Amino acid sequence: MKKLVVTALLFISVLCVQEVTAQYESIVQQGEFGISAGGAHYFGDLNTRSKLNRPKPALGIFFRKQFGNYTALRIAAHYARLGYSDVYNTQNEYQRRRNLSFNSNIFELTLQGDFNFFKFVPADPYYSFTPYITLGAGIFSYDPFAYLNGEKYFLRTLGTEGQGTAAYPDRKPYNTMALCFPIGVGIKYALNDRINLGFEVVYRYTTTDYLDDVSKTYVGADKFPPLPDGSPSAAQLLQDRSYETGDIIGIEGRQRGYSKQRDAYVLAEFTLSFNLTSYRCPTAN
């Protein structure tokens, strides 16, 4: 009798597991629609040591199309603020004396592939968590600006490195659009079959060295005509701000930036996404 009871219990358990498994397998995750929020940080000619000491806000929306339980294709749009100043470089006297600064609003659109380390099935508590890697390509807009005596100036139009002048015909005004190549890691956890939480850190390589309006050499104050009243123009005052920290260092030909290395930025964000699912009818045995 005991053997019969044990056998019956085992049989019932197997049937229950099969039914639950069939229930999970009947739910097909088509994709996710989500939002993200966190911080952005810039790396470049004003932040050569890649310090993470001046984060600024970042916001995004995304749609992730699932292809099975391990891979997905994501399209995402982001807004982020980037900025930095030479005054933060306390260990580099030349950069501190250079005294340049910038801010810029970034609007970005990317296409990324996401690859899960573990099988991810939001409806199944055994497969509700996974780390992942992501990589892709995108395009973004930027337009660096700075403040002088409380007034905002967009630096590109000022030609702070001689762009558009007869003295430097090879220096053309830079484009305000550039490509980026995101690569990073993340984790996500399914709270239930409908909602996921996550966190990711994604670094962006870019094709521009002018996120910060700094790249090549000084062209000299004489390349920036004074105002009609004889006072210095905003372009002259913003192309070399070392006069605010001591003797002028912006003589023609002296290094202002490092043109052989492109600028970059990183986004670290929390994500909240909502699953889009369909139901598959179980096959008959």
C-alpha cells in the first residue's frame, strides 16, 4: 500500500510539473518597451584621466525585440547632458591654467544587439534573472557651449581653433552630428511576467574630437577681430581663458587639445521595462 501511495504521489507531481512547464512555454515573450534614467559622463581633452567626478543626467526610452531567450535587438533614444572644466584637473597644472570648459546637450539614437548570459523567461521564476552584454552603433547630435560673464555662447559658431578663417583654411567648422558605438554590460530581473528591472553601464566611442570644442592648437588672439568699440570679442575671450588664472598661455601653435584621440562618453542607467507577450497553443500529444 505504501509503495502504491508513493508511486501515485510521484505521478501526480510529474503531471503538475509538466502542466506548469507547459504553461510557461505557452507564453512567448515578443519584446519589451521601457524607459531608463541615470547619469552621463564625458571623457576627452578636458578629462584626460577618465575621472568620474562630474556626472550629469541622462534619460532614455527603448524597444527591445526578442529573438528567443538569449538574444534581442534594441532601438533606443537618449537625451543626456555632458560637461567638464579644466578647474577639476587639480593634478595637471597646464590643464588647470588652460581653464577651458564646456557643456553640451546630447540627443542620441542607437541600434544595439543584446546577448543574455542566462536563459531569460520572465514568466518562469527559474529564469527570471540574467546579466547581458550589449553593443551596436548610433548617431547623436551635440553643440558645446560655455558661459562668459553669465552669458551663454555656442562655441562652434565662434571658431575657437581658427575654423573658417583665412589663416587656417584646412580647419573647417565641425559637424554637430557624429557616430557613436556603444558597448557595455547590464543585468535585468523580471519582477513578474509583465515588468522587468535592470541596470546597465554602456560606454560610447565616438567619431568626433569636438564634444568639448577642444582638439588641435591655439591660433593666437590676433585671429579674432575685436568688437567695433575695440574691446575683445567673445570668441577671443573663450578660445583662451588662461588670462583668468595667470599669464596667457594660448600663443599660436601651442597645444590646446589632442587631436589623435576621439572624445567619448558613458551612460549608467536604471531601466524599467514592460513585457510584450503572446500565447502559443500547446501541441497535442
